[in-house]
Amino acid sequence: MGLPPFLRNVLIGIPIGITYLDTVGYVARVEGISMQPALNPNLEEVDYVYLNRWAIRGYKIERGDIISFSSPKFPKQKLIKRIVGVPGDIVNTIGYKTEFVQVPEGHCWVEGDHTGHSMDSNTFGPISLGLVTAKATCIVWPPSRWQVLNPMIREHRIPLNILRSSVA
């Protein structure tokens, strides 16, 4: 005598669902103002983003990507910030213990778009790529904000080594 179809479907569906969430991605609510204006541009509506775990396989991240990562200070806390510097980049910091930082191998420099209202690398330094959990690829809610999140960095935050090479 076999399992009832409903129970069989649940027993098959749950592991598939968990595997999808752990491997491919999930939707998450964005809290706070640190990523304004890109995310949560007004306080009346909260953005929900698709966090793509698949996109970071092999740590394929680039300057301007918005990523989710575990906070180096509070590991249970997930943060969403923009990558400003990748390994080898020289970043002009904002209130960090040194004015310039060269991002070490295996790390990246992340900042919130709302300068001065963000707990980011200017607080805790470069983060290990091992802390990165996903890349935010699009806003999925509210419908009025549906959009793909393309990599971009505001001109005044471009790493110094990139600025120098584009001028030369």
C-alpha cells in the first residue's frame, strides 16, 4: 500500500523547494534607508528583491553589483550593499581608519548608496567573499518598481586605480 498522493507530493516537494532556495535564490525584503535611492526610495513602500544565489557561484561579482552578505560584526544579520571595490582596487574610504584601502585578495569593499546612513565597509573594512550569500538581480515588489538591478557605481565612488587608468 503506497502513500496517499498528497503526502507523496509533500515529501518530494519540500526537499526540492529547500534545494531551490539554498542553490538558486529567493525573495527578500529590504529594510532601512542605506541603499536609497536604488532600493526603498520612499518610506511608504518597501522593496522586495530577488536574491540570486546562482549568480555568485565562483564568486563572479563585479563593481556595482548589489549583494547580500552576512555581517562581519553580527553574523546572523544579513546586509544588502553595493560592491565598490574588488581585489586589487584602491578605494578612497569615508571615515574608515585609513583614508585609502587596497582591497585584498578574496575580499571586496561594499557601501550603501545612501552615504553616511549605512553600516558598510567604511565601518568594518573589506569583507571576505566567503560572507557573500547572493546577488540582488531585480526588484520584484511593489509592481510599480519592477526592474532589473544593473551594476553601477556613482562617479565619486569609483576606485582610484580605475579612475587613473581611464584618464591615462
